[in-house]
Amino acid sequence: MDPATQLPTVGMIGAGQLARMTHQAAIALGQSLKVLAADPAESAAVVTPAVTLGDYRDAADLLAFARDCTVVTFDHEHVPQEALKALVADGVDVQPRPEALRFAQDKQAMRERMGSLGLTQPRWAPVDSISDVEAFGLPCVLKAVSGGYDGKGVWMIDEPGQAQAVLASGIRLIAEERMPLQRELAIQIARSPRGETALYPVVETVQTAGICTEVVAPAPHLDEAVAEAARGIALTVANDLDVCGMLAVELFQTSKGLFVNELAMRAHNSGHWSIEGARTSQFEQHLRAVLDYPLGSTETAAPYTVMANVLGGESGGPRLDERLQQLLAEDPGAHVHLYGKAVRPGRKIGHVTVCGDDVDNLRRRAARAAQWLTEGK
Amino acid sequence: MDPATQLPTVGMIGAGQLARMTHQAAIALGQSLKVLAADPAESAAVVTPAVTLGDYRDAADLLAFARDCTVVTFDHEHVPQEALKALVADGVDVQPRPEALRFAQDKQAMRERMGSLGLTQPRWAPVDSISDVEAFGLPCVLKAVSGGYDGKGVWMIDEPGQAQAVLASGIRLIAEERMPLQRELAIQIARSPRGETALYPVVETVQTAGICTEVVAPAPHLDEAVAEAARGIALTVANDLDVCGMLAVELFQTSKGLFVNELAMRAHNSGHWSIEGARTSQFEQHLRAVLDYPLGSTETAAPYTVMANVLGGESGGPRLDERLQQLLAEDPGAHVHLYGKAVRPGRKIGHVTVCGDDVDNLRRRAARAAQWLTEGK
């Protein structure tokens, strides 16, 4: 608690774009987010004064960081369980709790738990040899049990040689069936320690090469029974796993219903639309949840909101500043969010959001805006 | 220009709440606002890493601050003309230019210029003695020619003794007639160096003891002819004075039409509603204008948006954190903005915004929300 402002201090482990956008939300709540960064040039570290440099895998670094924080939360799920437990043992208020976060860190534990909750999910099995993979059946997907993100740690396997290359890395793997999809959906829910929950609308997510490139909120033409099923899944996972903060459940929509794909217990790319598209953004909602504040309204602020991610383009061509000006001239109603990162091809360097009534037009506008920033034309 | 991000560096002289909210907007544009603060505890200084401590009246401090800025702009209008001109002489891109800013700094120069533009304004005269004031006629308003804000530098004069007390201070003064008002309005316009302009809707502003306490956007039940007149005034002032950045024109609505009250060439309390209520907030728009970026859409995001200022309450009672939680529980759709300032009675410490259809209900909600934070009940 800051004695001058009479307001809490939230510490976030990790200083990527999620922390950066959380800092914007923290400012509105009278705070200044404190971040643990590996490098002073990280996305959030360049916009907040309260930066601690340290290693998120090191319990001593975490303890020193956490000392004056009202609550500690996360920009990513990579903090080891032993380090988290050391924080809890030291009396730090860690949200979500390590026991919950584990299911966002370990895909095998998550699959086992989803199964025991009776939630529909792709057929899966742990694999550690080529004979395991062949017994599971090809084609399949191999996933690293931990550490993956943005398509990293996920391999599409059509033939044994591809599986062998992945198995050679020695990391823990599970195999999953490749589902015939209608589309991918996601649903976010906030939950606070007192057990209050707030559901956001089901959104459609579009992935390109494993990276989320477009989100449409709410998912167009969604059958109300499917939406209700998604809300039921989100509530079950949030309550049963005792989640605190934002939870994203990624779902496959198929002709046989919804299948649970992935979980994230933090702000998530599928919720960036909420900054302009909902009364309470996912970033403010996460802060409210981990502080056990009352949760905010998730009512939408427009009939449709579309978000497109901006990936870094090839080097050469106009500077990012010139690309930005072209985009602003082309679409005066586009909301631009740049992450302050050095531009590298394929790297997420920002996103663009548009709000309105005509979803097809919004999708074209968002894609065009992202293209301006990526390709400069 | 930051070499890593390929994006500009904006320097803001002053580190109050306007700079704080501008920093939030700068983050979205891929920047981190650089501020010149008098004290490290100032509202913007506690949320941005790029803080220079210095005196805004000192040309050497300003020059050192401005060195690596793409453009320098303002959180307040108190930088002396000589210091501004030293910056310009050194090649710094100062926006708005000193020649324009002068009319927001010097009420006598402003009144003379409004008169020469043929704009309707209260009858006024420079005064420097009690006989001047008596010749002008009582009751009247005395205003400090420079340095006033939030009701400071404005005195309601009913009898000569009150005028004498103000005259005794020795500051430059003008007298203005006290207008029989229907209500106060304000209009904001952004203008960029290339001459592009963007008008926001006319809003109603409510003042309490000289401090803006409520803004309703757009002004309810406003005759379209009056709105058109307000837009004409804003365009005339912005273009004729060669304003760059945000301009606010405060207006008296009377039975005889609109009268120009005050000008501000920066983000303004009458535009805080735009953070949630318009496609482009006044803070982002100011950045876009001073960078000569294309301006953003000023389309409203809701039929009505109401903002209420939060003033610091008497000491005692619940901590601000507890008051905030009470408010969040009472109104899950309220947007809260706290400025990170120590609480002192009557000091602006934040504002609350609500968006929706029913303006009377929104006004009640906003007033109630502000009351929770001020009085804790």
C-alpha cells in the first residue's frame, strides 16, 4: 500500500506487452505497475518507472521484487512452481495461486484435469518415444508440456520422421488428435479470491502459423446454445481450479461441439479487443481480480469489435513511424496499440482495434490497418 | 526519434494529471512520454520512467529537457514567453508555438484578439485602480491576466472593498461583466501544423466554486444553431491563432447567444469524457496534433458520456482504496481515473466517467460515484 496515495502496489512478473497494457490500466486505478523484467528494453519496462531487473526463475530475485507489493501476478506462465511456492511461504500474496497456475503451465496436468472435470477435449496421450507416437496414430499434434507460446512448442506431425526430430529434443511431450475444426473460439472469465466471476462474450480467434492474428468479439453467428456451453466450460474451469485473475479458455468449435484447446491464467491476446470494446478491459479486470476488488462490467461498448495483431515486417521500406502515419490517415477511427518493441519479422509488435456495427467491414478495416503497419503499404 | 522503436519522443512540460493521462495515450502509440516535473511525486512523474526534474521557468532547464525530444508540448500554460522563445531559437519544435500559446497565457491579449476577430464576449476592461473598477461598474469579475487556474485568479466582486483587497496584490487584472448565464458550454478542437482540424461535440460543463465538477457530452437539448455557432467560434480561434494541439474554448450560453469565456491550448478538464466517450481521446489527439500525425475520429462511442471530477475529501473516514472498492461494488460500469496524488480537501484527485443512453441517469451515477470517492459514503 502506497502511503501517499492510499492505494495498493501491484507487482507483475514479466514485462512484455501484457504488462505494458496492464500499466495503462493501473494508472487509471491510481497505481503504477511494478514489473520484474529481464532486460530494461522490454515492452513494459520502457513505460513504467518501477522496474526491477531479475530472473523470474530465481526465488531470491522474486522475493526481493515482491517485498513491497500488495499482490504479485504474472505477464506469462513460466515461473517455476518451486519459486512460486517460495513466495507463498514467505507470505507474499501470489495471484493466481501456484496450485491453479500449474494447469496453465503443464499441458499434461491440464489435460488430466479437464478429463476429470468431464470437459470435452481432443483425444490425447503423453508420449516419449516414436512407438508411443505411432501407437497414438498419425497425423497428430505434438505439444511441449511446458514453455510453449505463440505456436512455439507445437508441431504438426504427418509422418514419423517429423516426430523423431521433435522427440530428439528430449522435452516432455503430449500427442493430441488433429480435430476437423469449424473455427476457433475463446472465452474469458475473471474470478477474484472472494469467488466473484465476470464472463466476457465468446469471441472468434483466427490463428496464422500458430500466432493469433485476428479476434472478432462477439463471435459472429454463434448459436446461443454453443455460447451457453462455452460459458459453462469457463465457469467450471475457473471455479474448480480456483483461478484468480483473468482466465482464457481456447476452444475448438466442431460439428461435435466444443473441445477445450488451451488455458491461460492472465490477460490474453484474445481479450485485447476489450480495451475499447468492453466497459472494463481485461487488463483492468485482471488488476481488480487479483486485488480482490469488485469486478467491472463486461458489457460491450459496440455491437462488434475486431482486433488484428500487427507482426513485424521485413526490414527495408518506410520506418514504423511513417507506416503509422499512413494508417492513421487511411482509417481515422482505428485504435492503434504499439508495444515499443524493436521490429523483427513475424514478431508481435502491436495490434489494431476497430469498433462498429458491420462486422465484415470491421474485419476488412482491421486487416488493412495491420497490413499497413506490417508491410508499409 | 527512438532508434529501437523507430517512433518519436514527445516531451511534456509539466507532470500533472494531464501529462499522466497523456502518458497512457503515448503508450498506445508506441511511445513513452518524457515529462519535466518540479517534484518526483507529481501525478505523471510517478508513472513514467522518463522524468526530468527542473524548473519550467528556467530556459536552461527547458533546453536540457528538450534536447532529445521530437516535439515539446505542455501540461499547463505557465511557461514564460522568453523561455519558450529560447527553445524555438535553439531549434526545438515547440507546439503550440509561443505566438499562439500567448493567448492562453494572457487574458488581456486574449480578450483583445477575440474582439478583433469579432467574437462575442463579456464586456471587459483592464483595471489597475479602484477608480478603474468603479468606472467599469459593480458587480463585476476581476481576473488575473496570467497564472490562474481552477478558480484561482478569479474573484467575484460585489463591493469596492473586495476589489481593493485584490488590487492590493499588485498583479495585472482585467474586469469582466457578470453575465446572466443559462449554462456553461465548452468545445474542443484539435489542429495540426499542416492545418488539419477535428472538432469534438459541444459539451455542458458545470462549475462548483470555480472548479469544473461535471461535464456532459454532448450538451443535452442543445439547439443545432447554437452548436453550429460554437463550432464556428472554435474553428475561427484555432485557425486565426494558428493553434497546434488541443484547444478548448469555454463558452457562456445566454439568452443573447454564446460568449467566449476562456481558452486553453492543451488537454482540458472538459475533454476527459473523451477517453471512453470518443473514438480518439483528447490525450491521443493532442499527441497526434503536435506530431503532425493525421488526426483521429472524434465520433462518439455512446449516445451520452458524463464525467464527474473527484475532489479530495476531509481527512478521516475510510482510506481511498476502501472508498474505491465501495464505488466499484456500487457501479460496475463506472470508469475510474485516479491521479496518484496525495488526498487534500478540495484538490482534484481523479474523475469518473459513465457512458450510456439515459443522460439523467448517467448524471446521477457520475455524481454518486464521485461522492463515494470524496466522502466515502
